[in-house]
Amino acid sequence: MIAYQFDWSILWRHPYGGWILQGLLTTVHLSLISWVFALTLGIIVGSSRTLPWSFIRAPATAYVEFFRDIPFLVQLFFWYFAAPMLLPREVMQWIYQNLGNPEYGTAVVALSIYTSSRVAEQIRSGLQSIPKDQYSAAMATGLSRFQMYRYVILPYALRIMIPPLTTEFLTIFKNSALAMTIAVAETTFASMQIDAYTFHGFEATTAATLVYLLISLTISMSMRLVESKTSIPGLIRR
């Protein structure tokens, strides 16, 4: 049996170091773009679940329960393999001819929709934790319901939802690794590519692990600082 020969120099040797760096940039970009869509959609759906009108509340609840209960990997495969088959042939041809990287776009769609269902639940919970007096005071000023949510309730609620929303952002960051299953060249894909070319999977996987760990710790510590600066005195944190 031949002993494994460690060679950490491959991590900065051309072209392997470039693969790791490009994979990291793709991971960060994919996570940030998906988070913007997920947070926006999550706020809309989550807020809709707290409205008094059932014709709005019911579809929002169905959206959350449907997408939250299906594993992310299954949703990713659906959007990549099955959803295009439901489109007209002309639309499919346009997508593959005009979108340079449909795999990346599919990953954004899957990450955004799946995470938005989780964010929506956090938003709903946060809004329902706001004291009723806040709603009454906002309505008493003559604000419409939309204005009340936009200018009073949501800014107030988001400040106490920083910890759970940080968790959801970390989840979307870690779930981005599954994009490698549809050939998105992110960090995990890069580590496996290095393994395939050099047979030094231990070094490549260790590098990818440290990348995820360091970025996750940086995000967590940064958001703790933000939370301490934006905390509402006298309010119990969630």
C-alpha cells in the first residue's frame, strides 16, 4: 500500500489556486444575489401572512408550506431538469442561446425560492411578536396598511430579526455548495476538480472547508456587531 503524499503547494500552484479563487468568488456572488431575491420575496410573503384578508394570507401560507417542506436538492433538480420541459420549445431555445450560464441562473432561482420560504416564516414570526400597541399607534396616525408596514412595523421588526435572518443567510451560503450538482463552478466544485486532476483531494477539500468556515465565522461575528448596534433597549431579543 502506497502512503499518501501530501502536497499543499497545489493550492497556490497554477492553475489550481485560480480555480479555488474563482470558485470562492462564484460562491460569494451566488449567495449574495440569491439572498437579495430571497429576502425581498420573504418579506413580501411573510408580511402577507399577517394580513387580515384570507385571500392573500392563504396563498402566502401555501407558498411557505410547499417550498419549505421540499428538500432543497430536490427543488434544484426540478428547476434544472424538469421545469424547462414545461416551457414552450421557443422559450427553451432562447434561454440556452441567450443565457451564457443557465446553470448559474437555475441555482439562483432554486436558492432564492427555497430560502424565501424560510425567511417568510421568520418575518411572520417577527411581525407577530411586535406589540399590538405599535400597530394601533401607526393606524391612529392615518397611515394606510401598506405605509404602516413599510415605515413603522417592518423597520421595527427587522431589528429584532437579525439573529434568525443571519442564520438563514448562512444557510443560503452553505446550500450554495449543492450548486455543484448542476455544474456551477463554485468552491466545492473547484475542490473536486482539483482532486480529479491531481489526486490530492485531501488538500483541496481541506481548503474548501476552511473557506466555508472562515466566511461563516466572519458573517456571524459581523452580524453580532450589527445586532448590538441596532438592538432596541428594553425589548427581549428573539
